[in-house]
Amino acid sequence: MTDEHAHILGEALAAAVRARQPSETAGERLALAAFRAARDAGAFAAAPRRRDDWRPHDDAGRARTG
């Protein structure tokens, strides 16, 4: 994640948190919109680091997907 993407994500999440909504559902919609905006801006384009992948690994050291 680049600094620009981190900034975009931070701004979107901060706006979602600051917004006062009467119901939890509205807050969830804002958070989801912030996530989607960050995703669409490319914030999650980088492959995860191996240490961030907590899935169990097979004998060859590859993460199992199923």
C-alpha cells in the first residue's frame, strides 16, 4: 500500500467514523463505502506479505487455500 492509498483509506475511514448516524446499519453502510472506495483506488492491490498470511501451510511451505 502506497502512502497515497493509505491516506485515501484513512480519510475515508475517518469520515465514516466521524459521521453521526442514528442507526448501526447506516454506519455499516458508510464503513463499507469507505472500504470499497479504498479498494477501487487500488489500496489493496499489493500481494500480502507471507508473515501476514495466517492460513496453514502445506509441507512445501505454500498456504493451503481450502
